[in-house]
Amino acid sequence: MTGGSWTLDDIPWDKFDPSKVDPELVKIVKAASMVEYNGGDYAAYLCNVFSDDAGFQGAAHAWAKEEVQHGAALARWAKLADATFDFDESFGRFRDGYKISVEASDSIRGSRSGELVARCIVEVGTSSYYASIAATTQEPVLREICRNIAADELRHYKLFYSHLRRYLDHEGIGKWKRLGVALSRIGESEDDELAYAFYAANENRETPYDRKTYGRAYMKRAFACYREPQVKRAVAMIFKAAGLNPQGRTADIAARAAYGFIRLRGRMLKAA
């Protein structure tokens, strides 16, 4: 059930095993459900940036529909794991507190090619993230959901990469520019979106939001999920999107460095 062919009805919800639920995973799944469910806003932004490209706009709408399904699946599982979780209320708080500029007519990356590089990086990150959760969790329903989502996100990467190649033919931004966009987007993984999603999903309204506190709370739990194979594949895909050799020695060194950083940062966050 991959390749976009699965629905919520395909998930074996009756196999849910509460004895294998990790409460720390529940917290980041709640947050992830809201980020995924918010895919419609990103589709609106992309359609504005690619306003004269009907083919890409159709692909963006189809992509967003699948992202929303990811959020719905994760939210339903989170409700099974924690009956007190009110997705609608939490998602409303998330939408009130974190907004993207859907009215922008030009890419914040400086070009359409840059925008597509950034989208590739997002899909790399989410695919490796959900594959890591699937490898970490012992709960069978969450494992199935995350495997399906990881496969979807890998296919989404290929979708955006195919459009990137098309735009590179006439925009022609170089490897260094593409690498700069990729690194910039990776750096944004610790921005307000994930921190606020974690806050809205797990904290009450009376507690004030602090980006640093909730960003660390999210990343501490997320970093604990990552395994070396997922990181290595992610780095190779990032290199490909940047126009670099994904199989070369440099990519291998970067993968080992990235995994080492994740482990070190995870230990530091846990200690803090």
C-alpha cells in the first residue's frame, strides 16, 4: 500500500497495541499530524509561485491532498494512543500561532528552481523521518502508517525533482546556489513551525509559548529516532538535489558527519 494508493481504510487500526506505545513518540506524532495536515497552505503558496504552470499546479494540489491524509492518519493514531488528544482544538491553535505567507507571488528562494530544491529537501527530511519512526516504534499500526508516509514522501521527492530538472533547463542556477538553498532549508528545520506544532499539540493554553523550549523538546525526541541507514539515504538525496554526486566519497563523509551530529545533538538535548 504505497505509491499514493493507500487510504485511511487500509490501515489495520484493529491491530493497535497500547502496550507498545512510547509516550515520547506520541508527543512528536501529535505535532507531525498538524504540520502534515497543513499541506493546503503550502499548495496555495506553490500555486502562486508557479502561477503560469498548470501542470505543476495540478501536481501541487495532488501532493497537498496526500499530505493532508498523512496528517489525518497520524492524528487518528495519536487519538488511539492518547484519548485526551483533541486534534481539532490543537490544530486550531497551531493555525492561529503559525502562518506561512500564502499570498507571495515570488519564491522566497529567489527562483523557481531554488523553490523546487527546497521542496526536495523537505521531502528528503520527512521521508527519512518517518522511515526512522517506523524503524523505532514497536507499535504495529504506527509502523504501518509511517512506512506508507515515508514511501509517499520519497515519491514526492521524485516529483519535485522532475520539475526541478525541467526548470534548470532555462533558469540554470549552479550547483553552489542549489547547495546554498539546500543548506538554508535544512537550517530551517528548527524554525517556529515544528516548535509551535509541538507546543500546540502537547501544552495547555495557559502556558506561554517559547520557541527555544519547545523546539528543543521536539528535536530531542525526533533525533532519538534516527538510524544511520535513513541518514545516509537522506544525504545522498540532498546531494542529488544540489547537483552533486550522491554516491561519491564526499557524500559518504557528509553522511557520517550528519549522523554523528544527530547523535551528539540528541545527547546534548537529552542532557539539557
